[in-house]
Amino acid sequence: MAIQGSGEAIRTGLLPPVHGLQPIECQNESWANNIEGFAAVPSALCLATGVPIDYSQVFPEVGSGGGAVSIVTDAEIGISVMQVKWVDHKLADASMRLAIMYGVARGPVTHGVLLKSQ
């Protein structure tokens, strides 16, 4: 059986949408009651995000301590995060971390469905 567009799925590692729903892999092994997944429309979940304040500017006279703080925005989904990069010359180590504030809420229960195996 040939799957339409299967070459693209092999190249990108992403499954094509199924009846308008985009499959996304979830590494959650602890689902109970034969639950295999969750299908939903965007209104099934409310997500609010924000970027924390730049704590390195609290005491400007101290300086950045060798680090760099910037705001990075994902062009596809529009969510911004604070990116902090720094180096430790004693350990010859470069590090980076991302910081984001977020909150979630459930939307109408009729906008999502649990997918269960038999």
C-alpha cells in the first residue's frame, strides 16, 4: 500500500495531517486505561506565555558577569523565550538556558477526545 506524500514524511520525519489533525509524538509511557493519544482542535487548550524580566539588569553596576541575555522568538508559533548564554573559562565550558513563564487551562471538553486502544 502506498501512502500519498510518504517520501516527504521519510525526509522530514513528520507524519502528514490525518483528517486535518497533525500527529505529534509524545514520550509519555504512563498513560492508563488503554489511552494511546489525544486529538484536539486549537481551542481545546488555552496557553498564555510571557518572557521573564531580565534579572541581569537588576543591579546594572554589577554588569552581566560574562553572560548575554536576549529574547528569541519562534517564527512558526510566535512564542518568545529569554535566552541566557555564558561561559566558564576555568572549566572551558559554554552554557545556554531558556526561560519562559506560562500558564495553561482546559478549553471546552467537547473540543478534544482521548484515543484508546481496544
